Amino acid sequence: MWVWDDAGRFGFPRIGVEAVGATWTTSFATAFCLAQPGGRLLLVTGDHEPVPVEDAGGRPRVFGAGPLRFECVEPFTQWRLEHEGDVVATDVDRFLTGGDPRLRLGDGHEEVPVRLEVDAVAIAPPWFQGAHEPEGRHVAGEHRHEQLCTVTGSVTADGTVTAFGGGALRVHRKGGDRNDYGEFLGHNWQSAHFPSGRAFGFIHYRPRPDGEAVYREGWVRDEGEILPARVGATPWMTDTRSSGEDVSFTLVTARGEIRIAGATFVSCLRPPRPTETGAAFPLLQSGIARYRWGDEEAFGMIERSARDVTPD
């Protein structure tokens, strides 16, 4: 889940729990990140014992591990996110140039406690990848969907409790082979919703060197209707600025071209990481951006990666 504060005080670019069959009963991977204007990051990754899957009513609606817990209150309608535990205090530049893509507790970093509680309510239908006239194919064998939400919540950090309201993008994926990134050249993924109800989402994988499409798909909600959309001018990642970068783009629907202006607000930039097959996943930016569509503004999510970007 990506979470943003509509008041622009902070963002949570990617909070997640991931599990694989080999360790399904023993260990899940967790990731938490709070990003603040100015580049400060409060983040941590770890491996923890799974939490019980039953909710208060005995239904299997909880997915979590260690300090992080997601609960499905009502399918495709409402979710609850909770995190309580220590995290690493660093900043964007130190994290990126340090070369370690997984900052863990107990490795000598400054550690601070953070508590987060979020209630998320769906504001748009789920986007199931492959449903909106895709070009190319998403990860083979993977079943994936994402859904925009509004949120209310509170975060306790640095001894201060801050209530906030904003938005989120929740993501669920299952299956697929994500081990071999040897031919993966990078991607661009952006999504947001606006006060009027307009919304958008798209994913664009960098084409192959010969120009052949790998995967490109998107959608918009305009005047209450969901329309397939093809991203045109894509703001590929070209440097390692954590904020203030122009990430504007165009989307083309059956009704014509839509231009949405955007600028990064806060980001976490993670150095390349090795995979099981030896091909490294490229430098990764997970962030929150500020978007403008016509006369409306809103925060939303952004994630990009690239192999041809060198950290400053």
C-alpha cells in the first residue's frame, strides 16, 4: 500500500508484506517506509513470523508478519493497516549511496519507534491487470490488482502523534515469476484520484532495445466512466532527485488525449539489489507525487526503476 497525507506533511511510499510458498508458515518479508519533505526516511525491512490470519470474527482476513498487519474489513471496500515497531532513521542520499537495499534493525543504524494506523475505503473499482486493452503482457502467471482508496489515520513518530487524511493505492498480487530481471530495463507506474471523482492509473515497462513493447496499460475515470488509456509521453526515470522532478505525462483514450502534470513530492530511492538468478533489480524509486488534471490537484503514487541511472 502507498499512503499519502493530503496536507503534504509526509508520505508512505510502499508498505508491504510478501510471502513465498517455501516459507509460508515460517517467515514473511516486510517493508515499511515513511518519507518526509527534505529527504528524511524512516524505513526498515525484515523477515518475521506470520501473524494469525483470523480477524475478530474468526474469518481468514488478516495478512501480516511481525510489526505489520493488513486486515480486509470488507472485500474490495475497506481495509485496515497497522504498524508498530522500531525503524531505521536515515535520508534519501545516505540510503541510495550506502549500497545496501535492505536496511534492517540491529545493523548499527539509528533506530526510532513508529506507530501507524490507517483505515482505507475504496474510491475506485479495482484494476485487474490485463483488463484495459494492454499492449504486451504483465508478469507471466501473476494475478494482480490494485485499487485507489481514501484514508484516515494517525502516525506516531519522534514522540508526536499526527492525525491525517488522504489517499492510498493498495496492491494485491499472487503467483508469477519475478526472479529473472535480466531483460527488465525499468518501468513507470503512476496513479491518483481527484476530488471530483476523476482518477487514473497506468504501468509502462521500458520497451526492448528494438522498440518492441514489453507491457503498457492504463485507465482513467472521467465523468463517472472507466476508459482504457494508453500512456503516451512517459516520464522515465533519468536522475536520482527525490523531489521536485517533473513527472507529467499524457494518456490517450477513445475521447482524446489527456495531459496530467506531475512533480515528485517525497521519494525513497533504493539501490539495485541482487536476485536469485544473479541479474540485479535496477535502481528503484518509490514515491508520492503531486498531480494536476485541469483545475484539480491531488497527491498520488509513483514508482519507477531504471538501469541507466547512476546515483549522484
